[in-house]
Amino acid sequence: MNSIGSIMYNYIRVKSVLSKSKLPDLDYALNPYIGCEHGCIYCYGPDMCRRYLEVALNWGSTVLIKSNLISVLRKDLKHAKRGTVGISTATDPYQPVEGRLGITREAINILLNHGFKVSIQSKSNTVTRDLDLMSEGNIDVGLTITTLNDALASIIEPKAPRPYLRAKAAYEISANGIELWIFLGPIIPLVNDDENNINEVVELAASVNAYVIYDKLNVKPLMLYNLRRKWTLKADLDEVIRLSSDRNYVRNLSITISNICRKHRVKCVPAFRSLVT
Ligand code: SF4
């Protein structure tokens, strides 16, 4: 186990790295890291990584690095039918450790060379380091922006790059002609669900020719454990949780987002059918 600053890193070896994805439009998922240094308080990663309890319970401060990912990926690709690979689906592929190790970059390069489509989702402006690969390959990029309010982001996404850096990255990606989407999620009741907040994010999407994928807060057990430990916002957490699964609330939220997107002529897609009104 190594530590840099307040983060503990450990290397693990894995038997397979390309897993079947249940997410819409993705055939496979690939996650170079288990755990995420960004430490967002609402992250559902802990529930997806629950077999690694030391990571799930110390979300944001413990990261496992798949040391043999590249060699195992080459092996997996010998048998995999071509399709779209989502990077990442459980943790951020461009969290700070990627800047030092470049595992995500190498994996993308291999996938593109084998004729796979790659779909990236990140909350980091480090993603622009790989614009050279993106410009040549069959690739789309999603940047998660839950708010453009810096103060709010620093509470709910404490160690992720600030929203203005992600907005800057969005402009760069768009200027390079790469398919770009903004992930507006999770939308947390009483926190980032006001029209102003949603409007600002959709406006940004319009200005970078991106489409919007949005999602509500989907509460899961370990996520809730972390939320209760880390909650410092004014909003009452129990009410936040109640609203997140209230049918009327979710329906109205979906209508609000659709109207705002229509106003800005931005295509918007709910992440899950449960959000369709
Ligand atoms: S960046 Fe994504 S994976 Fe990382 S902590 Fe935040 S929500 Fe979770």
C-alpha cells in the first residue's frame, strides 16, 4: 500500500477487465481503478465496489489500481465481439492517479486499434490530455456537471476538478469535433434541482453543441452510509431521500428539464426509463 497526500493506493491483479454492461448503449464496461479520489458525497461507486469493503467505506481516500489491466485487456479482446466500451462506469477514469499512470490512455488506444467504440465519462479536465486519441478514434466523451456553482460543487464533489475547469474542457473537446455530452446527474432534491442551476448547465451544453443526459439521485445502501457521514448541506437529508423516489417530484423534475432543454434547443435524454414522464 502506497500513500500520496491523503490517498492510499494499492495494486491488485485481476483476471478479466472487460465486463458486460447493463447500461443503455454500452456493450462492455472497463474500469482501470476501483475507488475514486474525487470523493463525491453522492457517489454510488461504493455500492458497485462493495466486495472491496475497505474502498467502499473509505470512499475518496482509498484506490485500487489494476496493475495488469493492459495485458488482461489484450487477452480479453481475443474473444470479445466488437462493440461499445464504457470507460468508466463505476469510478472516474481520469482521477488524479491516471495523470501519473496513463492506464486509461493505453486502454483506449488498444480498444480503438481493435475496432471498438469507446464512450468515456469523467468529471476531470485531464480528459483533454487524450484529445489526440479522441480526434482519430470512434469515441464520445461525457463530462459530468451537476452544477456550475463552485461553492456547491466544493461540498458535494470535494476533490473533483471545479466545474469551470470541466466547462473549459467541454469547449476544447467540442472545438476538436468530438461527440460530447454533458451528464447532469445526479440531480439532488433541494440541492441542485432548482431551475437556475439546471438552466446554467443546459446553457453550457448548448454553447458547446453537446446533448444532455440527466439522472435523478438513486439512493443505494452504501451511498446512503456515506451521505449520512458527509452531509453538511442545509437541506434536510431525510427529505432529500424521500423526494428522490417521489413519483410526482421525479415527474415534475423531468418536465422541467425537458422544457429547459427545448428552450435552448438541446437534445436531452433521461439516463433511465424510470425518468420518462
Ligand atoms: S467522480 Fe464519479 S466515480 Fe468519482 S467519486 Fe465522483 S461520482 Fe464517484
